[in-house]
Amino acid sequence: MAEFLDSPDAELWIALWERERLTCPVHHGPVDECPDDQRDWFPQRRVCWPTAQLEAAKRLYAAIHEDRPYHDGSFNRWAEKPSHEYPFHYADGVSIYLAETDENPEDDFLGGTSAAEKPVGEHR
């Protein structure tokens, strides 16, 4: 412990710990505001469009494979039920993420459009 207190970053770490300890994890204000039931609070919304597009892509990918969610490993042949020939679920090993450029334009996993351009209920 003494080594930590002697380090050049000790004051910074202590200040960060103190700030975290005194900040409410729910409303992100000072914890002494939490018991004040006389104060008005106004719900707010913050929209993260990359997150919205990512969630829409995941939902669209699931909708596309709703009727036949199992594939043979090629992502080309699909089946309604898992079997020895079609053991893989559409989500097995799949990560859907965002990138600033199309890193793999040949991978048409959403059926030719981005999640933002295609309604979630529309299938191939």
C-alpha cells in the first residue's frame, strides 16, 4: 500500500476513486442528490445511431433466418431444424458489428441492403 501512495499517479487514482464513490451510478450526479424527493427530474433521451443501426442489423439478420435458422457451415444451405447435415445456428460464431467502411462487400448477409435501408420485417 505504501508503494501505491508513493507513486506519481497516486493522487490521480485517489481522485478518480473519490469521484466514482460520490457519483450515483444511476443518474450520474452527486449521491447527495439521490434522497432529495423535492427536486424535479426530467427524463432525457440520448440516441446513439451506430448502436441503433447495429441493433437493427442484428434484428434483421434474425428475421431473415427466422424460418430456416440452421445451416451446413457454408451459410448458403439452410434448414428449419438442426441435424447432422445442418448443425449450425445462424448466430453460431457470428458477430455483427459496425465499421466506418465496408470491410467485406461480398458478404451480403442482410440481403443486399443495410439495416437502415431495409425494414426489419422484410425478408429475402
